[in-house]
Amino acid sequence: MTIPIVGLGGQTLSAGGYAVDNSIRFNDGDSPKLTRTFTETGGTRDSNGTTWTISMWVKRGVLGTAQPLWSRFQSSAYGTIGTFNSGDTLTFKQWNASSDTGNLTTNRVFRDCSAWYNIIFVWNSGDATAGNRMRLFINGVEETSFSTDTNPSEDLATTWATAHPMIIGNSESTYFDGYLAEIVFLDGTAVTDATSFGEYDEDSPTIWKPKDVSGLTFGTTGFYLDFEDSSSLGNDANGSNNWTPTNLAAVDQATDTPTNNFCTMNPLDNFFFGGTFSEGNCKTVSTSSGYSMITSTIGVSSGKWYVEAKVQAGYVQLKWGISSRPAKEANETMAFSGSTCYSGSNGALVLDTSTTVGWGANFSVGDILGCALDLDNNKIYFSVNGSWQSGGDPSAGSGGETIVAASTTSTGNYFFAWSDNKTDGGSTMEYNFGGSPAFTVSSGNADSDSHGNFEYAVPSGYFAICTKNLAEYG
């Protein structure tokens, strides 16, 4: 089984250039959405909705279910939508009561939850060429392979610009799960390529990255959602076309963005674990049908890294730490060569296959655990509520437990991981890699490069696992 580490558009870019500071996290279990009903007339508004463009940056959270990015319904029988399908393809369509009046459904699937996609939807039904009336661009490239390719009739109006609610992250009873950033709507403009919203990095020409959109012509109902105001997540940074958030709060503002992609837990590494993922893949709950371990989306092979996790349920047989690979079989926990973990019920350290009971304090529900991983000196440190265990001091480089070099493991990397050794299930871990904490951070501490948001002070010389830090120190 192959687990992607950092996939399409991983954005491993160093500091500099245009930066996206914030995204917004949608957790589908909370029924989140942004809504606005446009009533403006005149100006550049295309009242028939025949010409418009919407661009957004997307990091997926949940796979295998319908995941609407945006929708616009005049009624249940007439609407326009951009959505991921249950088979993880992407659909852009308009329909009426009897049939689809325009539909692009990709052959390609989108299953990388570790990276950001830039998706651009273009409607230009006034174009004389049928194939130009609906267009999709993914990470700078126009999508041309479709399982369904139904072109709208010339000058066909859409529901997008009419005076009915527009919705981001919701379509009737289904909700998006993941992260959205840099949402731009151009009223009356149909772009012919993706360069209004992004560009290829000059040093890494396969990486598509955002660019400053403030100079675009937005039109009367156009808007730009940058999510930089945590007290007003629906604020239109371009003007006054503000949106109303529902079941979205300041805690859902994230610094995991397309210019600084943070690590999360990996929902693709769930075959043996069989648990549930939520809160932007930073909250995981084990199953009662068995037990195994899960790993993070990003593996590291060098540098110094800091991560936190909060125990929310079922600490007795919980183990957390690092693993050099995903689980290979059911009921495999972190007690094999290439793994190191700290166990809650007896304060044990499990180093490869060797267990030292009472190595540290017992931990239980409500405790915040820290892990400092030093791959320059092959050491690991664990903390409980800010107190480093067994005499370790990562800032000073003293103590700590010696681990084998990442280069000697089967993958050449270490992933952050946890496992639950009980078959009754119900263990819950909330991770904080710094970009989108699953638990409320009451104090707020960044690393020395001002990345991340942690409950406890980041040890000197250690960093959050994000692509800007990986480009500098990884």
C-alpha cells in the first residue's frame, strides 16, 4: 500500500513572494457554510449570469462522499454547482427540472488530502464556440478529459447571479470538509487561462502558486474572501459583498494555506486503523472493530520538528510518537523496528521493540502531549502539559532518547503517528501541527520563524512541520 507524503501542488516553497496568510477550515460534521443573497443591480453585473469566473484554493479533508465547494439554487430543480462526487471526481454543472443544461465531470480523481488544488470554474455561454462555454482549470492547466461533457446552449443564463442564496461549502444537506482559501468571484469576466489567479514558481516550475488578485476587475457582485479577519470570516476583502458564516468560528481560521502547507494526519492511511477523521484531519477517533496505527501526511528525514496532541478519550492503551512507515497489517501498533512511542497508562517508552515501563509520567484525558523530534542528532523528546519527561531538554540538547537515523529506515522518513491497543475503541486524539489546531489553544506560541500556533513554547531550534520550514530546514 502506497501512502502519498506530499502530492500535487505541495508548495514546498521558501520564504518570499506573495503569501496567503489564512484559510478557513470546514468540518462537515458541524454543517458549516457561507451564504449571501445578491440583490444589486446595474453596474457591471451580468444579470443573466452568462459570464463569470470563480477561483478557489482547496485542500480536501474527506474522500468518498459528495463534497460541494459552492452551489447556487433557485429551487431544488434548478441550480448551478461545483462539487466533488462520491467517486472523488469533480463536477461543474447547471441543471433544470428535466436535465443537465451544462455538465463537465472529470475522468480524473482528486484524492490527495496532503496538498492544495487551485480550481477555476468559468461560465461563458455567450461564446460562439461550444467547448469554451464551460471550462475547468486545475493548478494552472485546463481540464480536457471528461466522463460527461455537456455544453450549454449559446447565451444560456445561470442561477449564479440571480437574487437567490449563493452558498459556499454546502449543497442542500451535504457539506464540504477540508480547507478553502483565496475565493474569488469575477462578475462579468470569463478568464481564458489561469494566470489571473496563479503562476508557476520560477525556481520550481512544476509548482503552481497563488498571486495577488487585488488588481482584478471584480464587477458589481464580485468578491474576494481571504479569511484574514477571524471575527468576520465572510468579509469581502475587495469591497462590501460580505458573506454570512454559519457554524464557522474564529477557531476555524487556519494558517494552513497554499503558500504554506501544514502537515495533518493522513486519511489515506486508514485501511487497517478504520477510524474517523475530522477537523481538517487533525482529529481522529479509533474504531471498536480492531486496532492499528495511523500516520501523518508529511514525513521528515532531517531537521528539528515540534508537534502537539491532546488526549480527548481512551488513554489507557494509547501510544503516540513516530513511525517510519504506515501499518502493514491489522492490529499492528507502534512496537516494531523503526517506531518510537510514549504510552499513557504506565508512562512507558517503547523504543523499537523494547519497552521501559515508568519512563515518564502517566498521561490521561485532557492532557496535552508534546513531541520534539531531532533528526540532526537522532533524538526524540516527549512532554506532558509542557513538562519534558525523563530529564530531557530539547532546547539544550540534553537527555532525550536515541533513535535510528531516518535514512536507515524502510522509507527514509519518520511520520508522526498514534495507535490504540484496545479493541473496544473510542480513543480520540486531537493533533496540532501548528496550522489548524483541533483543540483550542489558550496561550499561542509560534516557532522562531513565526510559523504555527501551539499551546506550549516551541523548543529553541525546533519548527512546525509546514512547507516553508521544510524548504529551509528539512
